[in-house]
Amino acid sequence: MRLALAVAPLALLAAAAPALAGSITIEGRGEVRAAPDMALINSGVTTQGATAREALDANTAAMSELIETLKEAGIEARDIQTSGFTVNPNYVYSEERDENGYTLPPKINGYQVANSVTVAVRNLEELGSILDKSVDVGANTINGISFSVADPSALLDEARREAFADARAKAELYATTANATLGELESISESQGFDAPQPYPMYARAEMASAPVPVEAGEMSFSITVKVEWDLEDTRN
């Protein structure tokens, strides 16, 4: 009798527990769009000279003026970083051949020095003016502009909420169709992505500068994709 009494409560518990029908794994996606609040410019000066020293001296003078102009425009020293520096000979190639018929080697005809800086512009209203001033003082190469959001954490959190809600809505639809309900949450994993206006090259000469350069920042897209797994509980029993 004691054995029967002990087994009966266990049987009742088993009957009351929901029957698992398996599990379901669903991907959800959330996306938030926002205007950028800063830009990165890669600009610099390329100079020529009969000797490497002559080209370097000219470049140093022009780059010093460029950096000083950027600081006067409100760019802080921490937002100006040297990103490239090269000294290269200029070669002149000839079609002449030696007595054995081989093409003569190229000759050095001067030198070229290129120096560039990456500049963070945190006030986008000043971006066009800064580009214009840079060209005015000798920046003859602007390799690209890219936009970003300085602190995207709040945007990513909103995208996470949207992604999870998307995954749950899909999972509940599948569960209802399969005569089941969502049970325990088993796992969550995520991947991030963002779609920004692509950097575009700009090449300019000082004599071209006459007005602030028109610049459109557009919008950026921050997205989160989540993969969520739930247990499925069978509702047919």
C-alpha cells in the first residue's frame, strides 16, 4: 500500500507537466536608421622636387600650414592623426635600347613626397568649410570622407529590442500553427551590421576652391540579427 501511495503523486506530476514537442530556432532582425554626427576626412599634400630634400621641404611647409589651419578651424589635436607618409622617385622611361638590344633602365627625374592626415570632424556643419580651407592652404589630395555616429550604443540597443520582438513574433506564429506554445528560452546569439554612406574620393586644387564644399551626410543604418531558441510545448494533450 505504501508503494502505491508513493507512486500516485509522481504519476499526477507527470500528467500535469507539459509535453515537450521539440524546440524551435528563429532569426529576427532589427534595424534603426540615424543621421551621422561626425565625419572622418583623409587629406594631405603631395609635392614634387628635383631632390628628395627639396620635395620634403615643400611638403613640410604645406602640411604645417594645413594642420595649423585645421586647428584654427576648431579641430582638436586629438582629432588629427598622421595616416600616411611616402617619399618616391619619379622615373622617366625610355624606349632606347643598348647595343645588345635591351631596353635602357629608367632614370630618376625628381622626387615626390606625400603626407596625409586623418581628421575627425565632430561638427558636421563645419565640414564643407573645413574642406574648402584645406584646399586653400595646399591640400591637393582628399582621399575620402566617411561618416559615423560617435556613440551608437543606444541605437544598437533599440535594434536589439526590435530583433528579439521580430524573432518572438515569428516563433509564436510557427508554434500556434504547430499546435504548440513557446516554452523555456534556451539560447540567444546576435550579429551586428551597419550600412553607412560609402567614402568617396575627392581630388582638388587650390585654385578650384571658391565656396564651401556642399556635403550631404545622409543616414546610417544599424542592424542586429538575433538567433533565438525556445522549447516547444505540445498543447494537444
